[in-house]
Amino acid sequence: MLPEAIGHGPKTERLGKGVNDFGELGYGGPSPPKGHGTHHYHFKLAALDVDELSRSPSMPVVDILSAAKKRTIGQAELVGTYVR
């Protein structure tokens, strides 16, 4: 559950993180290869019918999304683009 007025910093540490596409825990930011054109980044938000999902700390994001799909009552997606 996201607390009201959540922003960044220490109060977000308890929210948990998933393993990203680089095999690391957390978000690493956009990093397309230089000269490779425009890359699309998908940011997904789901409203669930539970306060939190049971999961292992190193669970890949694809598995987290699969578990969340069963509990989703609403969702949104933002697609951002980045070029280097």
C-alpha cells in the first residue's frame, strides 16, 4: 500500500523492490545504447485488492506482475521515451 503523500527517500524503503532487467534490485533509470534511437520505458501501476503481495525479495518483476494480475482491480501505464 502506498501511504498518502509518498515521495522519495527513506520512507519509500519499506515499499520493496523487484529485480530489474539488469538483474539488480530496484530501478536503474533509462540507459539505452548511444546512437540506438528512441527507447520506450513502460511504468506500470496497479491497484490491488490486498495491502501487499507475498513474494521473495529477489522475485523478478515479470513474476511480481503475474502475481499482481490476479489481485488487480485497476491499472495505469505511462510510456516514456529516451534517446542518448
